[in-house]
Amino acid sequence: MDPSEMKSETELLENRLSKKDFAKMQTLFLLPEVKQPVSMMKEEFVDKVSSLVGRGTKDEYGELFDKIAVGFTSKEICFYDLLSKQEFSCQYKILDLEHTPLSMDYWYNPTDADEAVLSFGDLGGEVNGMCFTTALIALFERPTTTVEQDSVITIKWQELVNGNHKCCYVVRHKGHGKSWVRRVRYLGNLDAFISCATSNVNSIVLAWKEKERMPLRTTAIHIGKGTNDFDYHPGLNLIASAGIDNKVCLWNPYVISKPVGVLRGHMASVIAVQFIVSKKQLLSFSKDKVLRVWDVHHQLCIQRIAGVFPKCMEFHMVLYFDEEHGRLLTTFNNQITLLEAKQEIGQRVTSHAKVVSCVLYNQLFKQVISSDADSTIIYWMIDTGQKIKQFTKCHGDAEISTMALDATETRLFTGGTDGTVKVWDFNGHCYHKLNAGLDQAVEISQILMLKRTVLVLGWERMITVFRMNSFTQFFVQPSEWKGGVQHQNDILCAAILPPQTLATGSYDGEIIIWNNNTENARYKLHPDGTGTLKSKSDSELLKERKTSIPPRTSSASSGKFSPSVVFSESDAECNYTVTRLIFLEARKSLAAGDAADLVSCGGLGLVRFWSTTRICLGAEFIAHRDAGSIIMTVDKTGQYLITGDIDGWVKVWDIQEYCLHCTDSVINQPPALLTTFQPHVDCVTHLETCVHNGQLLLTSASADCSVALSHISGSIVGIFGQEEHWRINDIIGEAGVWNSQLTGYREQSPEEDSHSVTTPEEISAGKNSPKLAQDLPEQARDSDLEIMGQPTLTNPWQNTILWKRYQESKKEIDHKPAAWKESQSSIGTFSWLHIEDLSSVYELEKPDFVTNPHRYFGEKPEKKSPDPPEIHVISETVKAAFDEKSLFPRDILQSEHKARRSHRQHGSRLCQKPGHTQSRKPKASSSAVFRP
């Protein structure tokens, strides 16, 4: 190489600059009016620093800071110069690392740029920190001999550990054991290294750097299942952890016993978090490709983004938010997505301060009851949406996860994550405390109220039961469930079909049917046909029941059902999860045949219909695509199935005629989709139907902290807690044709008659209503309608069992006149009104007072009234004279007699005194009442 093209070490700009020159460069980033260091583009920095320092060329300044450190699986770390003459030239190489580096981070002191730390975590669970003391001049000491600038300087890792380099020393710890270190970072204001691993022990380790070149002092945070990522907010002094348990926890680095806040809402494990420092917000990204934006102060999710990221099953993801420009970069293997933040317009109405977990309707008091993650219960008026009362901290700091009402609807049962169930009246008085978790903090998913027992589910494979006869004291302990453990995984939900059929569903998709009286398991249901009972007597019962069932196809008879939907192996974990179970009580009379009478829903947006008589799966369809886990409810008549997903969408299905005959093959066609609407912007956590003033309404709770009231047709009445109160009767009157299906009718135009309602003939012919397709949201038209067919509206009376029986009885006896059959219209609003010919009206015979008015209204001669009877004198009418004894009681007469005698004696004494003259005349006796 030509000597003119070579530069010695002393000729490098970094060696020609003095500390005063570096101090001048530092002033460019620290402006007096700005507390935080400012950023600038590379070209701007080169122009300013070259004129400020006064030495060196622009090209030399551009080469100072364009370096990058890269870790390799060959247990090496290389430092590259991005602006060298050779393409991607390597300047330093650290060899012979003990383990492969998995995560790296670089920090520098904004007040002293010579002080910097390069930290990395490896596959062996070790955290290493390379602390530089002269980072601006050189990261490592170069050989004393003259070398070319582009030559690679190799450094042994053990040399750094032994302290052979004066400008760099190493600190390290092994606080994660053998778990991989997923993320590492050095916090300059805390003088501590922070790292995380996917283990439930030492999930996050804080290593405090007390003195230079001294061992680190470590403290650990334990998180269930571990954490994938973390971030630190220096202003709030908070650490955010991305939990594998779907939660984002906020920690104070000095108080690690418990988190200061928990952000719930993700339905899959959280894999990345990052603070937006200036707005005090937090970004979190989960494995199901859902991005959430949180308000850290209120611990609320203010935005949820899904469906915009690349569709890939297995991916490695990196999240970076450029706060200055408001841009979010996310990587998915070999793809990069860019999202730009925009200012939010308007303000969202909320019902609670935290995520709403459950909502109920009290038919007795006409009130809606809702609970949230802050252990708050609120009562609302359904007529106006106004708040009636509010009770806070019902379970202390624990979240209320579910609620239930007793049969009288005068007692409210609440289940908390503290493992207890409390019994309340509607004045906020707690009567009983049920120790469901046995003094352990557990998550209760459902409370099922039965006639003589209370079942509590959600955290273990066995049913926790409380018997009503034990509710004699405040603290109530659980009783023993006689059926023992039959499930292979945690029980999440249950349903009861009076008088004694009980169904329980678990996380692995297994459904067990029990006899509630004996508490013994009868048989099991599973989508893939697997699962056997553990007890011998129960298995014999299953064989007896199967002998009376017609054989299925070859695949079904062998215990394997033909799958209606194909899933990937990576989704197998949540394919069968059962989140809700509901018995169709309206089909109880049909259940003796082959009608499906049990509905379940859960993972991957699936809804399944089961026949508990045939012990088989009757139907299976996807209600919400790409929506993860869903929830559902069914109205009391069993006509409408309502489902909700994690995006806030709600769908209404007509299941009146669905799966009435279970065949040898599983039905894949979904029922008629009536409407789709979005009352929430976040995950729907609970659904409840109610009938008010003859109208079928839907109350829904969501993770967006709101409780919405909607009509079954999809028209939203309002959000409970909104400033303007509603009048539910006025709003329901605008619900449309659905009102005529429930309590009445409304007049429609001919266009509505021809497009809004689909006739039974059109339904059987497979015709659809284009009008309804236009009214549905665009998302529903593009996705669901293409697969499931457009929704149709049918007359509910025609779909009832009574109608069918009536039609059968008509074959023998004709209950309707011929005029009814002829004039009955097949379409229109009044198509199902009773219409018949009017009877002939004959001339009425006039009454007698009309034809002969003189008999009733003529003038009559006046008759002389008789003289009044003569009043006799009393002396003539009295037969005998009255005396005192007949007029007054004896005690009055005796008292009068005593008074007279005393008066006489007193008078006689006065007369006997000297000088006294009897000038008074004697007082006449009176036969009247004595007057003192």
C-alpha cells in the first residue's frame, strides 16, 4: 500500500483532539434552555462541530461516531466503522466469549462523554458490562506499534475480565442462573444494570454498581412465567415488564415486593414494551400482533391497533419508537412496518376508571350492575344510563373478575383475584366471605348459583363448592366435591340445565357432563373425540348411553371427529379453550331427540354446538376470524346467539332453527348472521341480555372501561355514564323491524317491505337480502358475509316450537277460516297479523225507549206531598218520671252524697263559734250534678 494512503495512529482526529475540544462538542447537545440533550442530523453536527472546534475536516468528524457493535453466535463481538474506506470495516473484535451474546445495549454519560457502558447478556444467563473511561478517544488500547487504520484489532475476552486494558474494565453477574438473558440495559441515573429472562424466578434482576471495579449487588423480581422485555422511564422511575402471562407490570426499582400497577388487556404473551417519555405513555406488543397504547398515570388502555401487521406464524420482533418524529418501527423477520402517530381528536366516554370485568342486569330493581379491575361496583339505571350508587375497594386492591346474582336477585356474589367470594346486599353490606382460594390469591372466572350450592371455578381442575346450609357465619369454608378431579386442565366455565345436568369446560377444550345431585361425572365431550372418565362406574355409564346411540361414520365411531376447520400446530394450544358454556333450555323438549342443546365458545373465535343426548359434536363454525378468544351469551328464548371478540365487535346470530338434527357429520355452515356492530374499541369482556319493557336489549362490558347498552338489532342506545342521559323508550322505538318481532310493529315503506325482510320461501331458496348487507359495517361485508352468507330476518313466531305443533294440528282440525288462508300475505310488516273477512252486520232493532219516548220522557202530574207528622210534647210521650238514680251512675251519686254531708258538717261548726251569726240562707238541694 502507498505510504501516502496510510495514517499513523497519531494522525487520527480522535488523537489530535483535546479534552477542551470534546467539551466544546458537548455544548452542541446541551443547550441552556433545554434540560434534555437535543438530537440533530449527522450533516448538521458535522457542519457545526467543524466550525466550532476549528481543526479537522468534515469527513474526519463524520467518521468519529459511525460505529456499531454486533454480536455473533461464534461468541464474538465486533465493532464496525460504517464510514471507512472499505465497506463495513471492522475495527475491533472481542474473541473467546464464554457464551453467545443474545442482547446488547450502549449507554453514555451526557455530561461526560468519555464515560460509557456496553452491556450484553448471553445464553448462559450472565450479564456483562464493559465500562469505558475514554470512549471519545478510544474504546480499547491500540498496539504500541504503528498499524494501519483499517486493520482489525483483536482482543481476548479474558484480557478485559482480568483488567489488562486501562481504558476499559468489566463488571458481571450471573443472577439469572442458566436462563437466557432476553434484554439488558444500563440505567445511568440508578447506576444499575437491569436484565430480564423468561423464568418465574429472578425474572428481572437489578445489579447495582456501587463502586468502580467492585462486584455488583443484585436484587431480583419474581414474575409468574417470566418476562420477555422491559423498559425504564427515568421521570416516573418505573420499570415496565412484558409478561408471558399476558400482563404488563409497573415496578418501582426500590420496592420490588409487588408491582405498583398491572396493565391487563392483552390476550397473548407480551413480547415488547417501550415508554413514550414525554407523554408518560407506554407501548406494548403481544404475540397475537396487537399493539396497545397505555396511559401510565391512569393505567388505562387508550388505543388498540390490530390487523395492520404482517401475517406470519413464527416471527422475531423488535419494536422502536422515534419519539421526536412520532414514528413507530416494528420488524417481523425480514419485514419492517412503519406507523405514524397522530393527535387524537375528541374524548372517549368511559363508565369506569379501570377495565370493566363483568356486567349483570337485575330484573327486580331494573338496574345494571358492573364491576372493574379496581374492585369497584357501580349500579346504573337502565332507563336513563344514570349512575345510582358506587362501592369502591370491595375486594381491597384485588380485581373483581366475575359476579353473579342469586335466584331472588337480592344478593350479589362477587369473585376477586384475592381468592374470595363475597355476598352483598344492594346497600353495600357484606354478609358472607367465601374462602374459595383457601387463603391463596387465585383468579376466579365464574360463580354459578344453584338451588342448594354455589360453584366457584377458574384456577384448578376441581370444582370448588359451597353448600347453602353452611352459610351460618361470616367466613364460609368450601365443602368437598364428591366427583373429585376429572378434568386434565383448569376449569374455566360451567352451565346448569335444570333439574340436575351440569356441564363444565376447561382450558384444553374438554367438557364434562355431571349429575349435579350425586356430583358424579357422567361422560366427557371433546372436539377431537378424546377423553375418558377416570372412575369405573362413570365409564360404564358412558357405555350404556352409547349403546342407545346410532353409530356415526367410521371416523366418528372410532372416537375421532372430522375437523371442520384446519389449524396450524402453533395454534393448537388455544384451539379448544372453552370460555363460555350455555345450555339451550328452550330446546329441552327437543333434547330427547337429536337436537343440540349445549353451546360452547372460546379459542380462535370458534362456536360449537353439542348434543348431550347423542354425546357428540353437532356443529362448529368460526364466528370471528383472526380474533383469538371470544365470549358469548344466548337470550332466554334460545333464538339469538350474541358473540363478542377482542376488537370490540359484536355479532348477533339466529340459532332458532340451527342444529336441530345432529347428523353423522359435523355441520360446518354457520347460522344466519343477523347483524354486526362495534359498541367498543377494545376487548369485549362480558355480554348480558335483558328484556326491558318488552324489548330485548344487550349490555356489554369492555376493556376500554365502558359499559354499553344496545338493542338486539345493533343500534347502540348509549354508554353508561355519558353526560347526556337517554330515554330508553324513545330510542327503542327507532330500532326498526326488530321491534315488530318482539312486542309490536311499526309502519314501513314499500321499499322496506321488499328489502328489509326475507320471506320463508326466499330463505329456503337461499336468497339473501341486499339491503341488510349494505347496512352492515364494511368489515362485516368484506369478511364474514363472503363466508357465511348475508344475514336474513325471519318471523320469530314461525320459528317457535308452538308454531310447528300448531301446523301439525292443522292437518287434523282446521282452526282458521278460509278467508285467513286467502288473505294472508307472505311479506310485509303485517304479514303475520290475523286477517279474516268481517262478519255481515245486520240492522239492529231499535230499543223501546227510542220507539216510544213518551213512555219514558213524558211529563207526569204532580202529586201532593204528604203533611209532615205532628210533633208531640215531651210530657205527653214520657211514660214515667226520671230520677237521679236512673240518670247518673252510682259512683257519681255517692261522691255527691259525701260532698253534701261534708258541706253540712262544715256549716254546723261555723254556727257553733262565738260571734258568728247565721246570716246565710240554707242552700237549696239540687238533684242536678254537683258543682264545687
